[in-house]
Amino acid sequence: MTRDLLAQRIHRFIGDSLVGRAEPLEPLMLEVHRWQRRHDPVLNSLTAEDPQEIAQIPAIPVGIWKDLPVGTVGADEPSLVFHTSGTTGGGRGAHRLRTSALYDHNALTWARVCLKQWPTLIVALLDDAPDSSLGHMTRLFGDVSWYAKGGVVDVAGARTHLAVDWPLFVATTAFALAEYLESAPPPLPAGSLLMVTGGFKGRVHRLDGDELLAATRAVLKPDRLVTEYGMTELSSQLWGTAGAAFLPAPWLVAVAADPLSGRPLPRGERGQLRFYDLCNLDSTLGVETMDEGTVTDEGVWLHGRLPGAPARGCSLTVEEAWEKR
Amino acid sequence: MIARVRAWRDHLRTLAPDGTSLSPAGAQAAWDVALDALTDDALATAAAIPGAPFATACVVVAGTVPTAAIEWCAALALRGTQVTVKHPTSHPGLLPLLVDAARSVGLPIRITDDRSAVADADLVAVMGSDETVRAIRTAARADARVLAHGHRFSVAWVTGDDAFHGLAEDAALQDGRGCLSPVIAFSPREDALERLAEACAAVAARWPTGDVDAIEGAEIRTREALARVTGAVRAGPGWSIHLLPLDRVVPIALPRSVLLVRCDDPAAAAQALGLWGRHLSTVGTDDDAAAEAFVTAGASRVCRPGQMQRPPLVRVHDGEAWLHTLVRAIGRER
């Protein structure tokens, strides 16, 4: 099976899965995994036995994407590269795709399922970074105006742009939203949709997730407030609303694992989240996050970063080590 | 006062340390090591250091090196200083044991989780992150002496057969979370991975690993994946060794998990620490010539493997004769 044939099958799966007539997911994922193993030395090194089910496919920890060339795309091949933000230190990880076709198709398809429709004039409290997967996804949704630079929100510019009387799509990270709210802005135009994504990743701020969404409702009064869970290492996204589970697409399998042993946990148990993303054809299906969540029939409940002891001794932790380099 | 400190030490020896994240056997080992340092001779030497004691001291400790407060309390109390130990909120660990024992022998030691205690002290000693140190400096009185011991790490350079067992003990005490725990072991030995694995297995059988939290577990498995691709892994119940190439060195403390690097040249090993060398505490080595490379890189203490976690009371710590910092030096000119 070639890469192009697998891409065609995945493309077909995306459409067919929404009308209940897709081929079985597990055999397709296992076939993709075997193809990836042949073309990715990193994945091959981490695969002890031929997996017989999805949960046996190695999930590459996000922490080593910055250290190793994960995926099937060679460094000298033409590719679209998404880089991680590097907020946890130690350099930036790279997610290489030969083309963005699967990424774009699945992102738009699942957004249409979850959001139905949205205003196509977009105000993004985001950097216009060509290597940002979040920026790439946002561009798919409409005509974007960017209001952040170097991670700092252009509050005045955004406020001016938002002072209109037609509906807008506001795309923002949690941190940027918190910063914007501190300016006591007026409500968004009627009919607007606000999409918030990402946590604070250790950046100090006085609002936690629930408080942030409550403050957003109170101050910005968006007609629709949606939450998005995505990451550079994934091609697919999960969508939710405040207080509800995130919905993964049918081509994205979520698993909670025991963070100590790495063993998958039964559905409904809280653990370290892993995702198996069929659209990660060019990289690797399995991605292990540092987030904690619970996978249920309703979707994925996100609890934030994996918990650690309040005090971790007097030696260096991961983030401190990189800060002190 | 020195007699009371001896009585306190002897009373502590009769108690079972619990309330820590260490396993019972691991906690007992850490407890014994901490009390072993309080020899009669060491206490006498500490009491004889010239200078005037501070009236009050506040010692701010990290929660997961549970025995760290013992030597501070001993060294301060034997000079008559009233000691308050400030612990992380809701994590008193072993401190109630220390205080109850101190009360029974009449030593002025108390504990609190209230940071405002810092403002009342003439001397403040703080162990913790840069953020904690900054906060404590701000909270301390302007005229107080503040001794800051930020987060540090230690490494080992081992060559001989006997050194591996000592190294494994050093890595196991405090479950590897202390600043004296060897987070990286360098060795020129081809069989270093096997030798260290044998030693770690033997030590783990004696001192099982305690609690490991979720983020630590995930970080260990992340580094394990890196080692599977670029090096090798040996692991047993609660312990692991990740063999990585020299250019993958990152000095992270992970419980009972040692980063092992095969290297023929101690200078290259020390150089690989780069700017992290500024935060290097101890080098444990059985090769005196190799030690100098790590001293040049930033280490302030050199000892044998097996002694890294067993520092004597009278020593240099973080580049200072620490006992001398606990009193006010007096110049008497005639």
C-alpha cells in the first residue's frame, strides 16, 4: 500500500464515517501504522511487536518531538512543518506533513459537524505564524485578521476591529483571552462565535479555565462560546462547549492511560490522554499528551495538565532545567 | 543546648518516620542517614564555631526532601536560636515528629505553614525554586540574613566495580529527588548499564520506591522512549536507567530514574552540562582526577559514590561553609 492510496482511503473514511458506512477503523489504522513503521525509524524503534489493536500502537510522547525527527517525512523532503510553541522548554518540536490536504479536509469536515456554521470574518487574538497549526486551522475557517505579536495581544487593535455590528468569529487561546478580558472590553457583536483553545501551560494568570469561560460570558456575551482541543502534533481537533465533553471525530481515538505504567485504562477512568489520529498519515498515528482526561461515551473530559506534587524536592524539574540552560 | 540536641537526636532514632511520599523502608533509610550526620563530634564542632547566634530563624523547606530540616534544626538550635520551620501548605511531612521530639527535650523548634513567619526571623534559610526564593526574600525583613539554597542537581562519574552500588544507593535515597541525588551518571565502562542495573535492583529490593506522581511517571516514560530510540533502557519495579548519548544530557530529577551516559572523557562530560553547571552541587566519583573537570564546571562538593546523600554536618554546602552562615561573625579588634 502506498502513501497516496492510504491517503485516499483516509479521505474516503472521513466522509463515509459521518454517514455510517465507513470501513472499520481499526484495520485501517493498523495498516497505516505498519506503513509508518516502515518509513519512520523512531516509530520502528518504539514498536516491540506488531500491534493487533489500536491501543497497542505506540503513542509517541509529545516531549520527544523536539528531540527526534518523528514521522515519515525526511528532513530534506518538501513539507509543511508545524512547530510546537516551545513553552515547556528545550526547543520546538516539528510536525511534518507532505501536504495539508488531509489536515484541511478533516478540520473543516469536523468543524462543520460540530459548529454547523460560523461567521467567516475572523478576528484572531493569535500570532500570524506560518508554522503554527492553530493559525493554519484558523485560516481554513475564513478571512483572518491577526491581533497578537510575539505572544502579546494587540488589545487596542482587536477592540477597534470588534467594534462593528456584524457577526464575527473570534479565535483565541485561553491566555490571550484572559489578557483581552483585563481591558474590560465591550460585548462582541450580535451573532458572534468565540472559540477558545489551549490552557495556560504554566503561564501564571489569575483565571482558571472555568472562571475564564464564566468571565467571557459575562463580559463579551458571545452568542456562541465553543472550546477547541488541538495540538501541533495532531491533525484532528476536538470541539466542545463550556462544561461539556470534547467531541473527537470518528477518525480520532482517545485513550486514557496510567501515567506511571503507560497501560490503557478502562473507559471512564481518569488518566493521561493519548490520541490515535488517522489523519496523522505523514507523522505518527499515536500521540501521548501530558494532559489528564477521562474518555467516556460522551467524549473526552479534559482535566488539565497531569498533576504533580506541590513541591518536587530541591533538584531540577523538567521546566526548570530548560529555564536554567 | 548541645546536650539537648543530642537528646533530641537520640529520641528521634526511636521514632518511625512516616507521613512522607517515600516507602517505609526508604523513609527509614533517609531518616537514619540524616541522624547519622549528627555525630557528637560534629555537633561539638558546630557549637564551637565562633560567632553570635541569631535570636530567631525561619527555615523554609521543600516538602519532598523530608529529612532536610533535621540538620538545620540541629545546627541552629544548638546555638540557642529559636527555630521556626515553614513547610508547604498541607505538607508537614516529618516535621510534626521533629517538633514533638524537640518539645520533649526542651528545644525551641516549631513549625508553621504560614509564610508570614518569615517576617519575624533574624535569619531566614530557604530551600526551593527561584520563584520561592524570590518570594521569601520579599517577605523577609530588610535587616534579616537570607540564605537562599535554590534548586540544584548532582552528578556522578564512576569507574570501579564498587562505585556502582554506592551510586545506586545515592540515587535511591530520597527517591532521587534531592539536590544531592545523582541525576546523571557518567562512566567510561562499557558494562556500566549492566553494573548499575544490578546495583539498582539490589537497592530497590531493600528500599522500595515510594509514591510517584502522575507528571513524574509521564516524564520518566517520555525519557524512556527517547532512550529506546537513541540508547538503551534497563528498568525494574520502581526504578529505571536511561542510557543516552552525551548530547542528550538534561539534568532532570526523576524519582529513582538515572540518566546514564557512557563517556571516556570527564572533561567532555562536564562540558556537556553547559550552563547547567552553575547549578551543579555535588559530584560523586571514585576517580580523583576526573573530579576536577566537574569542579571547573561548577560543582562545589566532591565525594565518593555512596556518600553523595550522606554529607557530614561540617562541610561546604553550595560553595559555603554553611555552619558559619548560621551565626553572626564578630570582629574583636584591640
